[in-house]
Amino acid sequence: MTFTQLRALVLAACCAFIAPFAMSQSSSAVSGTASDMPHVAWSRQSSIYQVNVRQHTPEGTLKAFARDLPRIRKLGVDILWFMPLQPIGKQERKGGLGSYYSISDYTAVNPEFGTLDDAKAMVKAAHELGFKVILDWVPNHTAWDHPWTRQHKDWYKLNDKGEIFPVTFTEGAEPEYWTDVVALDYRSEPLRKAMIEAMSFWLQQVGMDGFRCDVASLVPSDFWERARRELDAIKPVFMLAESDKPELHRSAFDMSYSWDLADVFKAVGKGQAGAAEMRAWLTAQNEGTAPKVYPRHAYRMRFTSNHDFNSWHGTDRELYGEAYQALAVLTFTLPGMPLIYGGQESRLDKRLAFFEKDLVDWKGYELQAFYAELVALKKNNPALANGQYGAPAELLETGNDKVFAFRRQLGGNVVTVAVNLSAADQSYLLDGAAAKLAPWGWSIRTRH
């Protein structure tokens, strides 16, 4: 499908409908109930955009990034997720510039990016354009040279000799050592209080609207539930967990990572999966037979890339090849909130260095229109809303095992999606009508 064709579909969806088609009522497409965890109103039809300040502009500063806000606004996304903005530790630093996730001061700004006043100005400018802004928060560990390591050694996990030691994982097939960071110990009540105070600083002093919380499942769930209560008392916030732990949706987090769908996508890109695996994935979600079952109110973040995927797993071209845009369509139309990683709208085709300066090549913003139309499609169709506010996806039969199709219906709004998950032309049947899709092509039909 060309950009022009997709644009026509979305514009038609906003005005009336695209080609009439038979539709059946979906008994499971219901709105939220009193038992559902509520989410801030501005998140309910939103898409999210991840900002890597270091790599976004030649300057790599907040002031320079702010100049791109109007262009990003035209994408239609509502939530900006900023990777950590705080100073990076120097002791045991990785690479020349270090990891964003090795923080030496929770309530300051990395001089590489600018000043605290620059952060305040950037958030103010984003708000004036209609964005909400969340900050990547690193609660599990700090840099070696964070003042707490000297002032509050008892806030850290210690080895048998009573020494602070690198974050270490030995449960997997191979040991993993995060040599530039040291782990906090949440058995300490003063630590819990200090962490919430630091998060509160960014809400009260900078104007942030919430947080994306790094390795959230490594921090006790009861801490998160307390933090959410105290943060919400300052202002209603949006919370994204870098985790797929269902327990975190009990009352702490609005959204979690959908690594399960990302795994299917990567298999599709390798030629190891296709429409059959997507049907199996959706059936497991609908029937509650997936390995992890989430409450209906849980937002799941759907994505093809993020900072970790791009730097450590591969570019979109490496991971998905020609399937990339078809999979991106699914992130916007399946239940959940879609993510755009900054640079994807220019078909980001290199792995960005994690510990060095490595500028995104913005080229001609080749996929800007593609993403803008998908964001508009999601925003203008209530059936595609997030969590309990949207409709579940009803699996549809197509008579072709290479075509994955589903429907989401909420009241009079119906969105029907068919995607060819193969590298060949495919013919299929949907609602009694014959249709064709080009290799890795898709069809989106809507009715209001």
C-alpha cells in the first residue's frame, strides 16, 4: 500500500466510511467498568514517541531538540518519552560519554544536554504544543559516584564483604555484569522516601507528566504502588514500566512492554513466523491462555524498535526487512499503545552507538507521512483506543494462511485490518468479498 492510499483511507475514516462491507456485532467490545483502573484522559487515544536527546540533533542538547517539536507535533503523537536527562557517572563509565542509565544525580541535568532551566523550557514548549512529557527513570541502580554511595552505603546491596558491587545477574545461561552501576536495596525505608522525593522534583519543578521506569520489575511492587499514590497526589501521572510483569498493573503502572508481540515480529522478519503465528498470538490474548495474562485495563506498549532494540538487536531493516511497514501497521491497530522511536520516521537504518555521539541521519523524513496517517487513524477511531477504552481484536478468517485479519468494533465504529505477512501477492476473502494484497501489503477499512 502506498502512502497516498493509506492517506485516503484515513481521511475517509474521518469523514464517513470506506467501501461498505458486511459487519457483525462484537459482543466483547465494551467500554470500561467501575473495576477498571482509570488512566489519565490524555493517554486514552495516544501514541508515544521516544526521544534520544544525544543522537537527535548535531548539538545533542535540549535547546536544539526543542526546535524539532513543531515537526514532531505534525506526526500527531501526544506523549514524548525522554531517555534519562540526568548527569552520567564518570567512575567505571562505559565508552566516551557513558550510559544514560548510569545516573550520578537524580535531580540535575546532564551538562551534555544543557541546564535544568533548559529542561524546564523544553517541557514548557512541549506543553504549549499539546504534548505530554514523561521522563525515563532509573530506580534500580545508580552510578558508582552518586553521592548516596558515600552518604548512605546502607541504601545499596552489599556483597559478603560488606562492599558495594556492580549489578550482577547470574540466573540466566550466562552471567551478566553491569559494571558501570551499583544496585539499590529497597529494604531501606529512607531510600524509598528519597526516591519518591526525587521523582516528585521532576513533576513539581520541571513539569513532567509521568515516568518510564527502567527495569521496573527489579524494584518491589509495593514501592511502585506507594510511589504512584504519592505522585498522583501531586498531579495525575502516566506510568510506563519497562517490564511485562502483570502484577505491576494492579495499581502502579498504566502501561508495560509487549515483548511477546515483539518476539513474534522478529520471527516474522527472520522468515520463521507469519500469519499463523500472529493468529495464535491473538487467540492466546483473547482466550487468556497466553503465558502472562493482564487485566483489561492494562495498556501494552506495541513497538518495532526502541533504544535497546536499535542499539543491541538491530535496525528495522536488519530485524524485519521488507516486512517492516506491515508490522508497524499492526502496532497501531492491535490493542495497545504504539511507540515510534525517534528516527524511525526517517527509516533509521543504523544501530546508534549507545555510549558515544552517533547522530540520527534524518535524510528526507521518508516515513513521516506514513506514521502521521497511522497516528491519525488511531486517534480518529474510538475502537482503536487504549486499554478498556477501546475494543478487543476479533480474529477473522480469510481463506488464506498468509493473511492475518482482525476487526475492532466499538459501538458504530468498526476498523477491519488485513495484512499480508508474506513476500508474495496474496488473494483472500473477507466479509464475502474477494480481495488482493501485494507482498507485505495491508488493507484498513473503517466505518463510523
